Amino acid sequence: MHRFFIVTTVVSTLGLSACNELNSDLERAVVGGAIGCAAGEVLANGRCVEGAVVGAGVGVLTN
């Protein structure tokens, strides 16, 4: 489970690094949630919701 959070955080951060033009926290949360959901489905065998929550949190916090 610890590895899941680390990988989701890293994937979300790297994915959001391409979103420099987006200034809205809501847009960053949506992108982070989508990336987190995909990572949760692939890496944690169907844990899209948990991945989306972590990804959205990372999206809001990274500026």
C-alpha cells in the first residue's frame, strides 16, 4: 500500500508538470484525479477511487 501512494504521487506530479499553463486548482485536481485513477487501476488492481483522491490532492498541492 505504501508503494501505491508513492507511485501515484510520482506519476501525478510528473503528469502535472506538463500543466504549467493551467492556473486553476480545480483543473489541476481533475487532471491529477484522472492520472491517479489510471494509476490505481493499473498498479493496485482496481483501486481507482483511492488513486483519484491521492492524485487530486497532489494536483491541488503542486503549484
